[in-house]
Amino acid sequence: MPPVTGPQGFLPPRSPRGRASIVPPPPWHYSGDVLTIEYRTDPANVAALLPAGVTPAEDDPGAVAIVWADWQSCSDGGEELLDPVRAQYKECFVVVRCRSGGETFSRCVYIWVDKDFALARGWHQGYPKKLGQIWMTRPVAVGRAGPRLEPGGRFGATVAANDRRLAEATLTLTGPSDTSGFVNALPMLHSRWLPSIDPAAPPALDELVTMRSVDVELGPAWTGAATVTLFESPWDELVSLTPVEPIAGYWRQVGATFAGGESRL
């Protein structure tokens, strides 16, 4: 054992050998199934979720994507893959598009995950993650207990938090697609924010950051007819993004790596 030099680790809890950290340092690699439902809401609903100095996108400012993903993830060494409880998780996130500094970005405004390590990684990146319960239909290649990736394949997805269902969606595939949507297709603009321990002091962290995935690999995309329903909750405000017009739904396998971002301070 190396000599003790003080607590180590990328994020708390830090420990003498650093093994107790909730996540190891980046890069973080992701592979998974992604179901995306795009629709339009009133652009004022999008504007209400953006920080000062950030505005809705100039074209299609009310466009929203709700994305369900079933991920397997790992750090560079891949040790998590041999202990799958540390590698597998599901999430549901809500994305809009916005403008800042003359550029257009995607921005996650709500997101729920079902594992603590995914929550911690997201807070480091600026994703506003909360714990929730996420379910989505898995495609199959054998048997009858799931849809095939072919016209007529039917998928469902739900997200709940604090014992309340927040959204449910369906997707019926109609055929292959050249894309898996446009709302979540840009570099991300996120806010890393933490209040000061002193109630009278300004935030301890208030940073606008940008990031994009690297080493992206995309499987064949499918599109189809989609439905999405949002529900009231005393603890969440997703229903403020009520759909007024559907766009489309998509299914795709995605692989990508997060290796860091840039501060816009």
C-alpha cells in the first residue's frame, strides 16, 4: 500500500486510497438504447426555464425532446463492467434548444436517473439530475416478449419520481430514419450551481459550461408515430412543458464518451 498522503478521490466521499469515491474520474464511456420523443410546446414555457442571458433558439423555439435511455457505462479501465451494479442505469431527460453568445445549444432542463453514481456524475457536468424510476421497452431479436426493430414494432416508456408518474410515452416504428431528432443534437449548455453555506453570500459555484460527446458511434435509427403524456406532481414541474404539437419519435443505439467540457465564465 502506498504511503497515506491524505484523502483521495475524484468526488466525495474521499478516502485514503480513493476507492470510496462515488465515481472515478473521466473519461466516462456510455453505450445504450435511446428512445426520443420530440414535440412542440409554447416557446414561453421554454424561456421560463433558461437562466439570465440565455434565450430560446431562434428557429423552432418551442421544440422539446424527452429522451429515455438504458445505459451501460464505465471509466477508462472498464472495471465496472465486471460488477454490473456499478455500470448499468436508466435515465429520462428533457432537452430544449437555446442561444448564448451567438451560438445555438441543446440544454437539459430536467433529468431523472435511477443510480446514485449517475446522479453524482450529472451534478459534476451540470445536469440537474434527480432520482427517479425509469422504464422502457427493450427490443428483442428472438422470441415474442418484445418488439423487433422493424415497421410495426411498439415501444413504451415511463418516468416517475417520489411515487408520482411524471410522463409516459409510446412509439410505433414506421421505418428507418436518417436522424434520431434535432433537439438533442447540438453541444450542451449547462449550469453548474451550488449555493453558499453562508445564506448571505453569493453562490459558491455559478458557472455556465459547454460540452459535447467524443468518439460517438451511432447504430441504425428508426422513426415512428409517437405519443407523450405529462402528469401533475407536487414535487416536479415537468407538466409546464405540455405538448401542443407532435413532431416524431425515434429509437437508436448510441455509444459516446464524456471527456470534459469548457467554462463560459
